[in-house]
Amino acid sequence: MTEVSAETVVGDAVPARQAAKSAGDARRVPRVRGFADWPAEGTPKEEGRALRRSVPRSAHAALDLDGDRPDAVSAVEESGRGRIPELTPIRVGRMAATPFAFLRGTAGLMAYDLARTPMTRIRAQICGDAHAANFGLYGDARGGLVMDLNDFDETVSGPWEWDLKRLAASLVLAAREAGADEDTCRKAAHDAAGAYRRTMRLLARLPVLDAWNAIADEELVSHTDAHDLLGTLERVSEKARANTSGRFAAKSTEPTEDGGRRFVDAAPVLRRVPDAEAAAVAASLEEYLTSLSEDRLPLLARHAVHDVAFRVVGTGSVGTRSYVVLLLDHRGEPLVLQVKETRPSALVPHLVSAGFEAPEAGHEGRRVVMGQKRMQVVSDILLGWTSVDGLPFQVRQFRNRKGSVDPAALAVDQLDDYGRMTGALLARAHAHSADPRLVAGYCGKNEELDEAITAFAVAYADRTEADHAQLVAAVRSGRIAAEVGV
């Protein structure tokens, strides 16, 4: 039997051990870089278990705030640097509304604190801002709805624990805002951690391809026993199906004399921009096309750019540059793209201070897009990146049948269901980049990790409430400007 050389597979592969014998003949199968060895030596599950000796699962309850921690107001001011000055009061006003809103805008401050907590050093592609309001519904290419993480501005390769702790703490704050008692608040966090652990164990047992595509939207409710949420999810789904480019364009544009359409000012959220600014954004779409796979290009080639407007975005991103671009097809049907500025992840300096290598410098829009694709089962088919006047931007469909659950508005008996659902989704997202066998081996069968994460979440929620109170006091004293209700 003819020997198969490495060069017949990939140029830089090296020969591996003899893999099989048949009738006295041996086939030498090359070991290919990027693939696992066969047979495997040791198991990731055993490696995960071994990590418990150096980082006990109970250690994750710790929250040790050092004396150099920036105060809340300074942290908010620092995170506002580089943003559009006239919009920062809107951001501060939104963050001052509630402790949960404050947490949503302070991913960097929490990363400072998390960098001083115990870590297994198992890395995953993390959201970086996995709070409870950053999960939601969106449309897939076939018109269906998927539920998953849906905000990736801070995404980076980092410790999986950071995402889980941020999710758990946010659930405690959201539950408190909803008027729940402390036992219910703790249960929401505890159930999120438990669902994360159990889902990771499930994924570790499945064939790899099944695990990669696991927990489709239609299976999520039963997997997480979130049946109390069914009515809420149905209402959100109904709204999401109507949340389209067409509906947004109908409300936000008017006809022009040449038969096209243009945006209408709706200050302070939506405003028209000068011609030169609009031209720069429109011209950036040429670079954007190069970030897409070629099969998407004919779709966009059948649309023409008609107008560009500036639109204020959500709490953490307020003050960054964000545009909506109106495209029309030959029938006048709209497709709206969002061209949103991307800043460096707020987590990076804290990852470095925790001893992790700094990520390679590159286009921040690409970082966000690639991180999103690494975490989601299904991503927007028009997701890409570009630059406008030298600044990095991401591009995506706007109002792509998006819907979201406000965790702070849930009924008390739904909070634990929502915790289990988001915990499961987070595990599934991490399992695309971190081997679920390794994480599951560490997390184990019992609730030791769940209890530790819950204790951390309650302590961090208390800290966030104190931070929020500092911000509110600074607004009242005039130290920092805030525009409320926008």
C-alpha cells in the first residue's frame, strides 16, 4: 500500500504515528496542524478536574476590592473619553437611572475588579459584556428567529468566568429592580450558573458536530425548563417579526422628488448629517464589501444607497459614532444598514494586568465581527466591517427582526427561568472556542461552583448599588452632567 505523505494533505504537516494496520499493510496518516492527535493522550476532562486543586471552585465567591480601584464617577468619566462630547450626558443619564443600568455601562470597571479574582486561565471567546439584557432574538437568513447573545462591542479572548460572573451579578440587580426578594435574586443567579455548568456537561458528552450546533431556539425552553417564560417569549417574538428595515424606514423616512426616500430628523436620537459626512459613510461601504464573502455581493449589488443619518445607540455605546444607511432595491423596498464605530475592548488593559497576553493590534470592527461569529450559532449574513475617516466601524443589518426581554420587567416567577436560559446560551457560546470537556471537567457535577458564583453575584450587586449611588450624587451635585429620559 502506498504511503501517504504529508505534502499530499498540507505543506507544513509532519508525519504522525502509524494509525491503523490492515492485512499486514500500514497506512501512515499525517498529523495535520490544527487537528487533534489520534489517539489522544490524556483527556481535557481530567485536565479540568486537576485545575480544581489550584483554583478551588469555592474560590470564585471572592470579591477583593483593592485600594487603587477607581471611584465610580471617575470610571464613568474615563470611559467617556473619545466619545462625542454632546452625547455623553445622555449616556450618564441612562446609567444613573438604576444600578442595573449603571452595570450595563461599566464593563471596564467590572473587568478591573474581575482581574483581581481567582481564574482557571481557561480561555474562551467571551462577550465581555454578558449582562442579562444582552441576550435577545434576531432573524436568521430564512426568516426564522434565533435567541442568543446579541452585543459584542467588548468581545475578546479571555477567562470564561468573567462572562458568567457578569451575567450572574446582572441578574441579581435586574431581579432587585423587578421588586423580587433576596431569595429570588439569589436563585436567578444560582440557576444561571447551574444551567451554564449543566449545559457545558451536556455539550461535553455530545459528538462535536452536534455540540457545535446545539441548543437551537425551539429546544431552548425545554432544555432549561423555562416554561414560565413561554408567554413572554411569544410576545417578544411577535414584536420582533415586525421589527424590520421596512417598518423603520416607513417611520423614519420621507419620499423625495426623484422617487427615492430620505431620513427625517427626530432629535436627539436621529438626525440628518452634512453632505460630506454622508458621502464619507457611503464611500466606506466599498471597503465593507471586501469584508463579506463573495456570495453576499450580488444581494447588495441589487440595492442603491439613498441616504445616511446619525442615530444614537444603546447605553454602553452612547457617544460613539453610529449611522444608519438607507438602501432601496428596484421596487423601492428598503434595507437599512447600521455603520457603528468600534472602540478597543474595555477589557484589554485588565486582561493584561491579570497576566494575559495583549491581543494583536488590528481593525476593531473586525475584532467585533469575528468575535460575534465565533460565539453565535447563526450570525447576520451581512455582518462586516469598514473604516470612516480613519476610524474603525462594524456594519450589520439594522432592525433585523430583533427583539429583547427586559429582565428587570419580568414577573418574579420568571426570573429563575430567564437565568437558566441565559446561562445555557452563554455556555453554548463559550463552547465554540473553549473545549466543553475541559470546562465541564472543572465545573463538575455538584453545585459548589453555582454557590460560589451566586455569592460573588450578590456581593458585586451590592458594590454596584454603592457605585450607582456615587454617580447619582455626582449628578445631583453638578460634578458630572446628565440628560435624563432620553
